Amino acid sequence: MVERNGNGDKSLENWIWDAACSIRGAQEAAKYKDFILPLIFTKRLCDVFDDELNRIAEKVGSRAKAFKLVAMDHNLVRFYLPLQPQNPDDPVWSLIRKLSDKIGEKLTDYLREIAKANPLLNGIINRVDFNATTHGQRDLDDDRLSNLIEKISQKRLGLKDVEPDVIGRSYEYLIRKFAEGSGQSAGEFYTPKEVGLIMAKIMQPEPGMAIYDPCCGSAGLLIKCQLVLQESQGLTEKFAPLQLYGQEYTGNTWAMANMNMIIHDMEGKIEIGDTFRHPKFMQAGKLAQFERVVANPMWNQKWFIEKDYDGDELGRFPKGAGYPGSSADWGWVQHISASLDKTGKAAIVRFGYRCSVTGFGECQ
């Protein structure tokens, strides 16, 4: 997580942790990220939108004219934000920062307006209701929400301010911190950056390849494959990007994966649902096959029963290949094998007491 202005990793991570601490006590620690990351994503959208408005304003003479132009033609910017401060020279984020009453309600309305103007963001940026209540009590009261907004306001996240992996790296940082705090292994929830890069390099992705992650989490493994491809091809060369496909079971994590792809300026298709029982990527009624598969499944899953295997109609669990047993570990390997084309290769992470990477090479 590198800031271009030279403040370094520690500064940005401290900023993220300060944001988490600003709502400490409002929710279980593991849920903090569900409030923080959509706001960081929104801050990034606002700051990039400002950068694009400023670029247009240099050509047309003022930000007021730039606002009018992008309102008429949304294609002039990456994402059109239907938010305009009373003074057009003020940052777009200032509308959120200056909220003083009904903060949760108005913030939620702003995010819904952004989603309405950008179908690609629907279900992603507007997934969290900042005004939600449980048993008559606000999940995140306005005082804590105001503190969170102020903490996030302390960093600019524009095109020249930070590297484009703010969401993914922030997500991994928060997951690791909260996992450590609860005494759980962080490896159960995300794949460390170093492991992901090793996997991507061993996969040797080539331009235009189709790469799949059946349990993609925040899409970090898919993104690292594209980053490795860019490094191998050279940033100035034109080449076909990877075709990235992922499926994720948990709704908030699915949203985070989409945010991660968007903030990296990458295109991919991330589906939501139970890959084991209902895989979403199909082709002519059969399981789709890919040139590369990268995965870090949740190991030791014991809630799949015999009929889940016997009832499969996609040829993933052939008789005689070994019954998965009391956990789904072998079942995941079988699903990955069935998702490879004839020359495909897979990389699978297995976390035990120590982190190790297995499954490299062709999956027969």
C-alpha cells in the first residue's frame, strides 16, 4: 500500500486503523470493514472524479462548466457522481464531510444516487445502509459515523495520491488486524500478498488468458495475475488483458471484490453464490473450463453431505476418484480440476500451522 507522496505504508495503514478505532464499540470488530471500506471506496471515487473535473476544467475554463459537461455526457469520466457542492470549486467529497444532521440517512441516499447513475456500482456501493437499526438502535450512530467520515477525509485518494490498490490492500490489512485480535488465523480469510504474487508468477499468465477463482474473496489472486502479466509485458506495451472470472459466497465480500476490480481499473466478472452447490460459470450446460485456476478455498468445510456429491450433474466428483470424506477439501480440488481445460494449470493455497502453497503444475 504505497502512497505516491512519500508518506509510505505505515502512514496509510495507521490512517486505516484510526478510521476503524473511530467506531470502536459500535459493532463487532470483524464488521468494521463493512462500514469503512465502502466509504474509502467512495472517497476514492470522489477524489478521482475531482481529478477528472479539473482536467476538463483546464480545457473549458472552469469547474462549473466541467460539471455541466459531464452531466450531459457521463462517458467523459470513469464514473459519474451526481454530487455537486454549492461552490463548484469545492471537492465533491465535501458534501459528505459537511453532513451535520441525519448523517446516516443522507449518506445512504448519496450512495444510492451514485449507484443509480452507475449500474456497474449497483449492489456494491449501496449495499450498506448507514442508517440501519437493530432492535430499535442504530447500528452505527451519527456521532461515530461523523468521526469515521472525518478520519477518512484526512487522506486524499486521487490518481496521483495513492497506488490503485487501496481497497484490496486496505481490506487485507483490516482482515489481518481483526483476525489477529480475535485469535484466528488470518490465512482463513485472505491470501497474503506475497503468496498471491508467487502463485501468479508460477501460473505465467499470457495475454488474453481466461483465469478463474471459484472462491475469490476480495479478488486479490485474480488481480495479482493481471499485475504479473502487466509486469511481464511492460506497462507501455499494448496487450490483451486477462479474462478474469470469480465467484464468492459472502455478499459483502462479493461487493469488496467488485470494488477491488474497479479501483484497479480492471474488468472481470464476479458472480455471487455457492460455488460448491451452484457454480455460476457454465458453457453449453456444462461447467466452464479455463486456462488457469487460482484459489484459496476455505478448508475443512464439513457442512457438505453425501447427496451434494452424488447429486452433482456436472461430472466434478466422479465415482472411483475418492470420496471427499468428512470435509470438502478433496471436493474443492475436484471442482478446480473439472474447471481446467486440457492444458490448464491450477495453483491452490493450503493453510495449516504454517503457510504453504500446493497444487502447482498441471492438474490431471
